[in-house]
Amino acid sequence: MAAELLLCTLLLLVVGYSQLAVSHSDLEMLVTSFNKLGTDPSYPGKSCKDIYDNNMASRGLSGEYWIETDKLYKVYCDMELNCGGVKGGWMRIAKVDTSQGDDCPVGWKKITSPRPLCRGSGNAAGCYSAYIANHKAEYNSICGKLRGYQQGTPSAFLPSRRHSIDGPYLEGVSITVGTPRKHVWSYAVGYSKLKTVNAIDSCPCRQNPGSNPPTYVKDHYFCESGASIGGIPLNQFFGLDPLWDGKGCIAGDDCCSTLGAPWFYRHFTQPEKGAVEVRICRDEVYSNEATLVEQVELYIQ
């Protein structure tokens, strides 16, 4: 009732005293449309943020809501998530957890040994893309988290691979948007946690640092190793220490335990419209090394 009175007051201020002839039924219809915004297919929102901002009853109630872009969609809106200091109104575009039996995104391959995980679909060096649909909704912000595991001998941001963003500029997972690709976030995998082992192949934030990322990555990355040994055998799986969870980090490795980990957040001044591209990349064949992904969770706003 309080929300309805407030809305009526605001509407009267907007129309001005010269248009006080607005009928009670018209006001009641407007109040109804805001109360039902997103919860009824007859009253779709433009986005989860639109619903969060304009339907007070949606706040704190995450779940499925209706939006309309090129057509009507039912989407999952997280009305409680606080990412990058922005709370509520996040549209979930991906939630994959292979440990819970979920399938991998199209473009990746699911394996069952040593446990259910996602890998790049081919055996050759390169990047393997999964395109995450956004239902043609515009967005300025992306938020999410990944969890993966090291297999074999990755080399983070090895200088010999510091070329175009379109290639395997890292060992790990690259998140981009648009054409040409615009960098969002990098999840790199270093060779080993040990500070005395293969420094050039390891994360750039160790006390004995590995190579820095390409300039277009800036500081928008996490880098971690699941191994704490040297002389890593090819294709050995390190399943005890998940990657990019902000845990198990050696003191001083600040790109492993970056503020906000395991969540990343990016905001763009110009809106994006296309799918989010998530690529698993490596510069050697699968029998030597791989990044294996267990969880992907992505939101846009």
C-alpha cells in the first residue's frame, strides 16, 4: 500500500496540476504494471536491472522473470548478488557445475576421468570457444567466477605467445566480448607455486615473478598454479588445489588472491549486445597440458 501511494504521488507530480483528470482506473493500471513488472509475461521488463529498479517487490527475490528484447524470454535474475559494489538486477547467462552433473557449454568437451570436467574440444594447441547467449539484452557490466584445475605444464603468459588476443596469449581461460574481441577477464594457469621453479612459465605475481600479461589484459586477470612441485610430468592432473578460488595461494602471490576473488567484475562505458565468448586456450597439445574447467557462472547487467 505504501509503495502504491508513493507511486501515485510521483505520477501526480509528473503530469502537473493541469492534468489532474487522470482517472483512478488509469492510476491503478499503472501501479499494477509496476507491481507485476517481470513477474507476468504481459508486463515484461527490459532487463533484470529494469525489474530490480522499478518493481520494489522483486528486490531480494532471485528467480525467473520475464524480459523482452527481440522477443519474450524467461530469464534468471539474481536480485541479491553484490558484484563490483552493484547489488541486484543481475541476469544469469551461465551456470555450469560438472561436479553436479551439468553438461559443458557447446564448443567444449566433457570428460569423466579423472573427474567430470570440461576441456577444449580438440587435441591441438589453440583456443576453443564457448559462446554464452545473452538473449540479445544490452549490458554494460559482466560479473562471474570460474573454477578449474591444472593438468600438465602450463606457462601462464609466456612471452613467446604474447601476440594477438585472437590466439592463445595465455594458458587458461579467456573471456571476451564483441567483434573484434574486447578483453574482459583472463584466468591464467602458472607452471608451479614454487618460487625457484620455471619462473618464466609461472604467474607474474610471485616473489620470483613470471612474465607479465599482454598490455590489453592490464590487471584484469587471476593467475594461479595447482602444482607445488618442480619437474612436472606431462599431463599430470593436480586435483587437490582448485584454480582461481582465491585460496591455497603462496604469501605474496597477489594475482592469485586478488581482491574479490573468486569473482571478477568489469564495467564498460558503451553497452555490449552480443554473446560472451569464453575460450579455453593452450599452446601445446592436449597430451602435454590442459586447463580443465569445473564451474562457470556468468551474469550481465
